[in-house]
Amino acid sequence: MSSDSSQSPPSPDRRWLIAFAWVWVGLPLAYGLYELVRKATQLFTG
Amino acid sequence: MTVRRMLDTAHRIRSTRRLLKSPATAYRSGFMSPPVAPPGWSRWLVPPAALSVHLSIGQAYAWSVFKPPLESALGLSGTQSALPFQLGIVMLGLSAAFGGTLVERNGPRWAMTVALVCFSSGFLLSALGAALEQYWLIVFGYGFVGGIGLGIGYISPVSTLIKWFPDRPGMATGIAIMGFGGGALIASPWSAQMLESFGGDSSGIALAFLVHGLSYAVFMLLGVLLVRVPSSAPGARGTARPAPTGPQVSANQAIRTPQFWCLWIVLCMNVTAGIGILEKAAPMITDFFADTSTPVSATAAAGFVALLSAANMAGRIAWSSTSDLIGRKNIYRVYLGAGALMYALIALFGDSSKPLFVLCALVILSFYGGGFATVPAYLKDLFGTYQVGAIHGRLLTAWSTAGVLGPLIVNWIADRQEEAGRHGASLYGLSFVIMIGLLVVGFVANELVRPVHPRHHIPAPKEAAHVQRQQSESA
């Protein structure tokens, strides 16, 4: 089963790759969320 | 009748032959054949691959940022400046519906590459169009070429994610489809800042399109490079995946089942109800509290729209993951049943309490997002993993229909009510009643969903071998 792949721990190289991949997509998303929160607070302050 | 049965049997045998192959060999071999995960490959590399595509193509919902500068630079009307986006959404539906089988056959890397090339080329063509002040080139580039990238990109990771996460398909597809909602959150402020820096004239817009095209190409490349299909090769330690179990239905068979059309109605009704709020969120909250002691300013209304986007995105991952625990049918009961209740609360008490209005709208939008994100897992439950991406692509025509239906209902009714001299919350009362009715229709359709009849299943391997033997003997 594919879930087996998660049971066998990834090699240290792969752990770096996993971290890099999540940072790659996480950073722009965090920027978008930051801008969203800034705008959403206007509902309560505007 | 006999000919039809023979054709049906031949189709079932062809499908079974494909199913009997391992996931890796089931795809066409060649340069773009999908890369099989090597031993020890982590399945947690697949969601970021999917997200890199969905976060990019989600930019489509931030198109409105380009509208005012395009209108002033090229002398366009509001309808004209909206056309690239509208054509893009039409192409999304068409390419997802007709390209789904190709995506299943050629694999996720091929699909993500097509999405990257089309989506980025769309921006590059638009850049050329803006630089030459040729409006039709922007429509063709962003709308037609880019729209194909939207549709193929949207369905590209679905089937692969479900195969990697058979224990949590709702969560896996929820992460990817959440990315589509997140794409607009990123693109909206980013594009606005870019236009501010480059200027709103035709050369500034062209430069902004060019940067978008190149940036998205680099960003999406991660998905192309990272995506892997799970291996079923015996002895492939850590990544071994047995052949799909449970009923498997091909995309061509699926659209002949009542289950597909029940789900089509469910998705269409749920999306229409969500768009009903999303389409007129800002004027709606302003109208609702216009005659109260605490009217809503334009700035606060913009904040309300942003909050709805957050609920839409959060609903995609939260509700879709919940469906792994409580089941797909039950979660759609919540979306449709509780959604109708939320609409009723807004219609009855919405104008008397701002927190109640905001809370109900947020819940409705979270159900809207959840409905999108949970449907691939629902399809997997009913039709198996065999061609779930292609079936999902065909189901997305419900989205295109709802995209027309939702705004049409709300805008048309609001305009008629205004002509009749009504104002405030009463402008939307009838729309809400219609939305409740649509959600009830969706609820009934969900109740009618039953397991797919075995006559639509692809025969199990043993049975298929027997049918094949019989065929060769009779030949």
C-alpha cells in the first residue's frame, strides 16, 4: 500500500527535499494569508 | 442488442487489460511517461507538487485586478475586460471534461507539463497582446490557451493523490483544491503591487503579464519535477502498491450511471448556493445593514469579502478531511442540509444581527469550498481509483453550469426587486428562498446515491481472463 511509504522513513536527503517542497509552496501561501488577514480585519475596524 | 453487448464486452476487456497493468505501466511509455516513485519515496512530497500547480492556476480568480488598467489602457468596456476570465473558466470546464481521459492515460507529469506550458504561454501571449495593444490576443492567450492550462492543471494531481493516500483521500485532495482557493489570495495583492510598480499603461500591463508567465512557469516546475506515481512493482520496498481493490468503473461507463448524475446535481446545487453569496457579498452586507444604527462601510465590506475567501479556503481542507472520518454521504448531508438552514437564518434574522449574518455566510462559504474538495473522494468511493481523474473532469461541467446559474439568479432577482422599489435586506429574500430550494434538491440527489451496479464495473482480473479465453476460443 502506498501508505507503506510513510511507514519506511525517508532518507535524510528526502527529508530536506520534503522541507524544501513545503517551504516552496508555504511561503507564497503565508504571504497571501497575511494580506488576507490584513484586509479581513477591516470588517471589524473599518 | 447483441452488437451492443459485444461492444460493451470489448470495452470492458480493454479497460480490464489496462487495469491489470501496474500503475506505472498502465500509462504510455516515452519521454513523458510518469516517473515511478523509487523505494523510500515519501508520499508527503506529492501534496506540495499538487499545491505548486493549484496555487498557480488559482490566480484566475484574481483576474479582476487587471480589469481597470486594461479598460483604461485599451479603451475596453467592463464586459470586454471580463471576457479573458470568462473564456478561461469555460475552457477550464471543457478541457477538464474532454482532457480527463488523456490525463489518466499519460499521467500526472504529462498533465502538469501541459498545464505549465499552457498557463504560462497564456500570460506570455497576453503580454504580447498588451504590448501591441491587441485585445483579441489577450482573450486568446489568457482565455483560450491559459484556460486549457486551468482545466488540465485542476485535475492533474487528483488521481495520483488518491492513489498515494487511500486511507485519507478527502484530506489529500482537500490540500490540493485548497490551493486553488489560495492562488487568488497570493495573486491578488501580488498583481496589484506589480501594476503599481510597472504602471497601468499598456507597457506596464505587458511587463506584469510577462513576469506572471515566467514566475508561474518556475513555480509550477516543482510539481512537474516532484510528482511520482506509486509503484506496484513487486519488491519495490516501501512503495509497493497492490492493484486497485473494490469496484472500478471507467469514465465512459461512469457517465451512464445515475450515481454520476446525482453527484452532478449535488455539486451544481452546492456551488450555485455558494456563488449566491460570493457573487454579491459586498453590496449584500451593505444593503442588509443600510437602515440600521451600524451601517457597513465600503472598507468593512471589503473585509467581509476577504473573510469569505478565508472560509472558502479553510472549508476545503477542514470539511474534506472530516469526510474521511464521517463518510462522504454524511458530509454532503451537512453541506446541503445545514447550508439550507444557514440561508433560512439569514433570510429570517440576518438583518437584525450582524454577527449572525457574518457567521452564517462564513459557514455557507466553508460548505461551498468543502463541496469542491470532497467530491473527488466521493467519486473514488463510488467508481474506484481506475479513472477517477477523468470522471472528476467530467463532473466539473456542474461547476461551469453553476457559475452561470448562481450569479444569474441573484443578480436578476435583485434587479427586479430594486425595480419594484424594494431596498435593503428585502432585495435578497426571494434569492435566499430559491437557494434553499436548490439545496433541498441537492440534498435529495445525495440521498439517492447508492453503490454503483456491478454491470458497470470493470470485471475482476479472474473474470476478465475467463471472458478473454472465451473470446479467443469463439474466434
